[in-house]
Amino acid sequence: MNQQQGPQIRFITRPQAGLLERIIFFSLGLIVLVAAFFFIGIALIAGAIIAGVFLIRWWWRQRKLRRETGDSWVEGEYTVVESAIVDQRPKDKL
């Protein structure tokens, strides 16, 4: 008797990795993980230092501007060079 079988599905898989290959991939992955950890740590420290410098600079400029303006009064002298009449129309036509 001839029995018909349905279509067969074949999966192409690579052979199981050996012990030496697993150890090498594990050690490389661990090295990449440690390097990424240190890179992120250094980047965060550098960002904190840059932010601190920026904030100190901003505080220093604000402090300097407050000292220069004092109480926000500007004092000075002036001389009238020529007096002018601003509105020459009669008051009854306003």
C-alpha cells in the first residue's frame, strides 16, 4: 500500500556550538557589556561636569549683572537742546 504523506517542512539549522565557541562568545559579550557600562558612566560624568560649568557660568553672569545695575536705577544728566511743541492744534478741536 502506498500512503500519501503531506508536505514535509525542513528547518535548516546550524550545528550546536562547541564548548570552546560558547566560551569565546560569552567572553566577547562580557567584554562588550563592561565597555558599554564604562562608556555610559564616563558619558554621564562628562555631562554632569558640562552642566555644572554651564550653571556656574550662568550664575556668575547673573550675579555680575545684579551688581552693575544696583537698585535698577539709571542716573544721568541731560540738557534740553531745543524745546518743541508737540501738539499745535487748538484744544477745542480735540
